[in-house]
Amino acid sequence: FRQREQPSPPAPNRGRVFTAQGSGIIIREDGYILTNGHVVDGADKVRVRLKDGRQFEAEIRGVDPQSDLAVLKVDARGLPAVRFADSDAVRVGEWAIAIGAPYELEYSVTFGHVSAKGRSQVIPDPTMDQDFIQTDANINPGNSGGPLVNIEGEVMGVNTLIRGLRTGIGFAIPSNLARRVADKLIKEGKFTRAWLGLEIRALREDEEYRS
């Protein structure tokens, strides 16, 4: 789905060299595409290739580093947009189907189950949004930004990371969060969060309260 242009010395009869791939989700028929932020990180140019073979140069509409989500815009109309599931209603044990381009094998499908919900502290960075859906559907490099869908074909998450290769431990950003972030990136180019500078913790019985 995405390739990043790699600077290289000019050579006769040599085209542009692109490296790195990822997957994406068409979320609006007028050309808006959702993917992972790390898929487009540092990209000079982004090219989108659809299943029907059409290719488009894409504009990065906005990136939200804390959720690792990005929205791209291509000049196209009438694209087949996905249907989103309510990720809050997803149940542990239900079928999960991952679609993407692992190791450049486009439109590969793997399936498994929802292993857990609400996974946090998966990434050491505490500022990251961490409410992941865990799945044992096989996710590999190149699946990033692709959809995790339910048995009805509705997107319940955005595949974003794994814990070790061939472990059966993958994580997806819940669709409800992804939709909120995507809507703001499309409208404003950024996603703004409120920050409350408080920490709440329980006192031990042997601790004294000091004002």
C-alpha cells in the first residue's frame, strides 16, 4: 500500500526507488485512507495502490503520534469504504481476520480470535494511547495499518504491532478510537487531547496524610 521514496544518486534510465510498505483502510469514498503513523513516518512521497491496480500519489492529511494513526488523502471518488464495528462491543473469543500485505504479499488474509481487550502497558511509552485489542490472527511486517475485521467484515481494529514474530500475539487499535482520531485528522489535521495534571493512588495504612 505505501512505499517511501529513498534518496539515491541519479542514474541513467533509473526510476524512483521506493522502500518500506504497509497497509491501509479506505474510510471515505472520496479518498480518505487510514493507516499507522509509523507507516508514513519520515516519508518524502507516499504512493497508494488499490486492489484494482490503480495507483495514486497521496497527501499526508494528518498524523497522531500518540495513537500511531495517520490519515492520507488521494484524488479519487467512489472508492469502496469500510464499515466499522463498535469495538466496545467486541467479545473475547470471537473471530478476528487480519488483512494486509505481510512481506509484500498483498491482500493476504489470516484469521484467529480476539485474545483480549483493553491491553495497556504494551509499549513502554506511557504517553501512548494503550487500549489495544489483542489477537492471535497472524500479523507480520507489512500488516501495519491494515484492518482487523469481524466475521461480518466490519473493521474492529487497526493492526499496529506484534510481540515477537510467530508468537501469535498481535495488537490492534480499537475502531472506536481510530474513528475519533481519523475524523479529527480529516477536519483539523491534528487530534488534541485534554491533560489533567493529577495522580491518584491509594495510601497504605501506615502512611500519614500530609497536606
